[in-house]
Amino acid sequence: MKYGIELRGLDKVIKTTQRIEGGDAVLAQALYAEATTILNESKKIVPVATGNLRASGRVEPPVTGKGKASIEITYGGAAAPYALYVHEIPTDSGGRWGTGMSHASGKSFKFLEIPVMAHKDKFVDGVRARVNQLLSGR
């Protein structure tokens, strides 16, 4: 399952980095860092039975160029169907699937969607700030 969001204002950051030599690499680094922030927040609330699901969380390498940019935050790897099941179906406090609204204390189904939506409105600002920081260090 893929879930995507379009980020307002990212097109302006892309245009800025396109005018700079090595801009795609700077943009990719900024995207990766910002997405890693979201992944780290997600790992705080991902349900843990064996730890395999939490350990499978990763940020895929960004794709930049030709005026576009994308990044993926994923869970599951070979166990992607399991990750989807845990993400989408709540359990009760006894771990019974489909009977409640949350997993163990402090853990949650929608463990990736919640931090993505929480960071959605500030993601572009974070990328922009990281791009500026990276460019100023050149």
C-alpha cells in the first residue's frame, strides 16, 4: 500500500535548488533528513511484539531531478503485509485484533500516518531550512 501527500511550497524549494550546482544532492540530503525526523517519531509509537516491525522502518533514498522530488518512508520490507495489518487494524489492550482503538500503552495503529500528518504542514519549511543550512556551509 502506498500513501502519498503533496506538499505545498516544495516546488519553490526545488526551483531554488535547480539553479545551484549540486542542488539536487542538497535537496536530496534535506529531504532525507526531514523524512528521518518523521520516521524517528513513528518508531516511538509503532507497536512492538518482537521488534522486527520497528526495526524494518526506513527512509528510502530520495528521488530528485527534472523539477520533481519524492521520498518514501516505509515499514515491513518482506513483512509488508504484516506492517499494513498492524498499521490499519486496531487491537484492544489484550492484543486482540479489530476490537479496540490502540495497541499497548503509548503505541498506536496508524503509527506512520500520525507523524506524517503531524509534520505535513511544517515539512517544507524544514526542508527549506535544511537546504539553507547546507548551502551556507559550502
